[in-house]
Amino acid sequence: MAVFLGIAFHSELPAQKAPVRSTKSQVSMNSDALIYNILKSKPAIFDSVISGPVDRRVQILYTRIERDKKGQPHFTDHTYRANADEYHYPASTVKLPVAILALQKLNELQKEGLDRNTTMLTDSASPEQTPVLGDRSAADGRPTIAHYIKKILLVSDNDAYNRLYEFLGPDYINATLHRMGYTNTALVHRLSLPLTMEQNRHTNPVRFLSHDGKLVYFKPAQVATWVAPKLDIQLGVGYIGKEGLVNQPFDFSNKNRFPLADLHRIIRSVLFPESVPNKQRFNLTKSDLEFLHQYMSMLPGESDDPRYEATDYWDTYVKFLYYGSEKNTYDPNIRVYNKVGDAYGFLIDGAYFHDVKNNAEFILSALIYCNSDEIFNDDKYDYDAVGFPFLKELGRAIHEHQTLKK
């Protein structure tokens, strides 16, 4: 568990701008020598990715953590191609800020009897919306904010994210994140649902009930008024549509935006809140932080509620950095507090590593593009051949660097 103590700052991540179309990888793009040298020191593993014919749009952020004699953590940031101008689809990484904001919203409401374990019933206000009046994955059958967050952090559950998105609404999500300095983030839609942008602006009514069935809090159906700045984000050379292959770039202009630097900062802010400026600290209680830390690092097999079958959700299921996609035995000496994402060929992981055996700590966030044919929705992505092995070896290489430098 992270200790929240006084901080000394050594560097800051690069300033962000609005994302645009990808450009060819350049080592000089907001990079320093350290990560590049680590990658080049293992050419058999990394050269095909960073120097190969396919632009993998790799970005890496590495925060080295060292503690002084008083146990106070000191941070030094290193980057490789850190570039908010280069769009990537953030996939499930957007679930982390929404989970955190759900806890913050409860604290802001200050309603007696309303907390993360209060029964949360989602109703519907239009035909495309779906209600939730129970949760079979919960031991007591009750949907709650706590249970949704557990499912997000343990196995990256899409419906759990959608329900918290509906509780918060895109106006609250984006206004809060922008006020905290994450101005290039835009979370504008649910996940894995065939809804239009207009439909995603409409969120369900939600009721919170006490154990005896009395109404504690009601959030009515809402329509978001904030509209994300229009950007022209066209990627690839084609995509599979309803009628088959369409030979034109795929339009990501109305998709979620969440730069890797924002993911990296948010992980740091919930693990080490005193290490970030006041405006980037979420309004969370000590109990909230402990809850997030517990489930960011918990393995599916360690969870009793909800329960997961090891055949479907092995211990390293959503630990891409250091483990890739392999069903490896989890190293008990290393706890990984993280959130992953994978969709449209983009593979992402942001993680805080704590190696108790070697007394080593660091934060590592990385993304890689795994779509060699540049066709979207054809299910021909290079996750297994390129993406997972790269993230696995990257996590191990940075861990090796961190421990050897102790």
C-alpha cells in the first residue's frame, strides 16, 4: 500500500495539446534518452517494434520512485514519444477516471445513507436505455457503486462502466476532469453499445435505496449540454462496415479521448495524492483510496464478491505490463495497481509497480498500435504477435532497470 508523505518534484510530463492524426514515429518526439536506451539495449526484443516498417505509435511514460531516509517518495519522469497530439483510442482505460469520479460524486452529494455500498437501481427513460434492478454477480444481488468499481478494476467490465457513466453524466465527468487540468480528455460515450452521439448524451434516471427500500437519493434522466470540441481524427486505410469493406479511413472524431499522460497522472494522483498539485487531487476519503488501491491491485482469483472462474479470468488477466496475455503465475513479491484497455488495435496499460522483495517502486504507462493492415473492425489485430509480448517485455525491462539501480 502506498504511503502518502511529503514529495520532492524532479520533472513534469510534457504539456498537452489537442490530438490530431498520427504522424510517423520519431524518437525525438517528447522523449529522453533513458527509455530509448533501455529499448535499444534489448534489440532482439524491441527493435522490430520501435524500428520496424510498421508505425506502432508507441508511447511510454515512466516515473521512477525513490524514497529518502525518512521514507518520503521522490519522483523522476522519463518519456518516450510522449505526444498528446497523436490520437489513440483509449478503450477501457476511461473506466478508471469514471470509477474514481463516482466515489467523488458521492462525497460531494453528502446525503445521509448514501455511500458506495448503497443499493443503486438504474431505470430507463427511452427505448435504447436499459434498466438494472439487480446484479447476479453480487453475493447479495444488489447493484452498488462499490460493486461496479470492483468489476471495472478486476476484469474491466463494460456494463459496470456504462452504469457509472449514466450515474455521473458526461457533463459532470468532463467538467470535473477539465477543471482538474485534464483538458484534452473527452469522455462522450458508453462502451460496446450501438448508440448515436445524441443517445450517449442522454443518461438514465438512477435511484439509491436504503436497506429497507426507502429512497435515499434520486438522479433524474439528464441530457448533456457540453459538446466535445470537433476534431478531425481519421486513421487507417479502411474499415469493415455493415456492407463490408469500406476503403477510406475510419473516423474517430466522435470517440472518447484520453491521452496517455492523463492516465499516468491519474494513477499517480490516487496512489500518491500529495505528489500532485491540489487541483489534481480527487475529493476522496482515506477509505475511498484504500478501496481503490485494494481493487486496482487485486487479482480475479482473490475476489470473493464478485467471484470469477480461473478458466475465464486468470490471475494475470488484465496485467498487460510484465505479464502480457500469458496465463503466468503471478509473482507474489510484485503488486501491480493498474488499468488496461484494448480496442481497435490499440493496447494500453497504466500501472504502479511495488516490488516488496527488492524495495522498488515505479509508475509505467504505455501504448502500442497493433493494426498492421490499417483496417479497423476486421478482427485482424496484432495483439498476440506484437502487442502483448511488447508490453510484457517492457514491464520487465523497466523493472530490471529500477531494481538494478537500487
